Amino acid sequence: MAAQEKPGAPPNPVAIFNAARAYQDSFVVKAGVDLDVFTAVAKGSHTAAEIARATNASERGIRILSDALTVLGFLDKTGDRYSLTPDSATFLDSRSPAYLGGAFKFLLHASHVENMAHFAESVRRGGSSNTDHHLDPDDDIWVDFARGMAPMMVPAAQAMAASLKGVFDGKAAPKILDIAAGHGVFGVTVAQQIPGAHIYAVDWAKVLQVAKENAKACGVSDRHHLIPGSAFDVDYGTGYDVVLLTNFLHHFDAATNVELLKKIARAMKPASHLVILEFVPNADRVSPPVPAMFSVNMLAGTPHGDAFTFAEIEKMCTDAGFAGVRAVPLEPLPQTMLLARTL
């Protein structure tokens, strides 16, 4: 967010200039990821010449790129030698289990960049004119999402699983529905932390193959079941103790979400638990910054999606027959977990 001007300070165009060129920063970091610069540095290449050889790139190009990454805070530089920052070492070395480089393939997907290039038109319309791709079961963008974004979801998944572990501690193995499972990280993490829990993952068939891979890698494939299809159309079955509804409501308007929530409620046992994960701005809609800005993504990329406040999500849930809606902040994560129960 732009710094607040001091009282009496003269007008300053710097923030406007920085906003106009901010897209360059995104593509600078993406270039570092695409060329695997961070991994090269982690492996012992520290000068521009060494990094250039390791990445099969020009020395001039690597020098300019590495200096830019230093300006942006992703590399440190002493003399002519570059080194990783703690964050880059953790999240941008491709050998790290917390590697987030794959997220750039989704976050800077050509369709997202195109949506932002035409954002003014979305503002005029009140939503994106691209009404199809975000619900196209054959669109590889959601496979990119599943593979690239999974590491970013691990902390939230662990917090979610921990909250449910207390609910089911010492009880019979629960039956858990994972709506829009994607990468499967949420359901898989719950299965890891709650022995005997069976996860039923709903998503497009192509995307569920990523969830299947992750379940196998984590040793829970015998308790991870696939339900391919649209969350709005497919038969969930019944008797669920818990439903996980993560990063999904923001794609649709409130009326559509209420109908989905009613369908979910019909599949659940009485007094069972609904767990929602969303970007939830405060009532003022301008804070905190990340949840508040998330509505831009939805205006640019969906016909009717939004970042909903707690009051709006609470109303959707109560209109669908849920009770006891409460929010659980996941600080320092930008998302909020919301819990509700069936009557």
C-alpha cells in the first residue's frame, strides 16, 4: 500500500509512477524463478558470471536481473557477489519443500494478465466478460493452480486440521467432504492429523489427479476418495461429519453461494461442522490490505465473485440453515477460517 502523505507535504508523483510500473516487479521475480536463479545461488553460484553459467543465460542479463532482485529484496549483494535472503532460501530454492515458484505459473497466467489489462472494462461491466474459463473442467489453469499453489496452502491446512483434531479427539473416524479440493492439501492434512478420517474430494477430474498424487505421497491414499465433477451438480452422498469449503465462495455471488451451502447442509449430519477458508476484509472493505485487494482479482476474473466480509458470509450460512458462525483469524496468514455447524 502507498505510504500516507505527511500533513503539509507537497504533492508527490512517486507513488503514481511506482503503481504504473509495479507489474514489472512481478515479471522480474518470475524471470528469477523461470531461470532458477535462486537455486543456482543456493548451490554456490554467487557472481553474475557464475549464475549465468549455471542458468545458461547471458552474463549481462543475469547481472541486471540479479541487481533488480536485490533492489526488490529477494537477493542480497556484497561487492559483486549475490546471496539469498532467508525468505528466498525458504521459498524460492526449487529444492526446498516450501518452494513457491510454481505459484507464478498460475498467478501470472496469461489469462490473469489479460484480465488486468482490461480491468477498466470489468469495472464498467461490474464483472469480467470472461464467463467460461474459470468453470471449464478442461482448462489446465486449474491444474497449474493445484500444482503451484499447494505449498502456499500448507500453513492454513495445518491450522484447519488442528482445529478439527480437538473436535474429533477420541471419537470414531469422521467422514469429511472436501469441496473444490484442488491440490487436496486441506483434506490430506486433515487425514494425516486425524487417524481414521476418510476424505471425499470433489473437483474436476483433471485437477483431482493432483490431489490423488498428494494423498499417495502423504500416505493417506487408502482414506482419500475422489468425487469428480462440479460442486454444484455432483452427488456428494450423505452422512458427513465435516465439510471443508476452501477458497471457493469468492468465485460467486451471494445467492449462488446460499444454494451451494444448502446443498452442502443436506449432505451433513446434524450438529456437524462446516469449515470455510476465505479472504475476509473488514467491514470497511479497505483493510487488511491483502483481503481487501482480493476483490480486484474477483472483479477482473469472474462475472460476480467478491471478497466477502464476515457479516456477508455469516448471512449466507444462516440463510442456508447453518448456525454458530464464527471467524478464526490465521495470522500472519491473510486468510480467515470460519466455522459453522448444522442444526
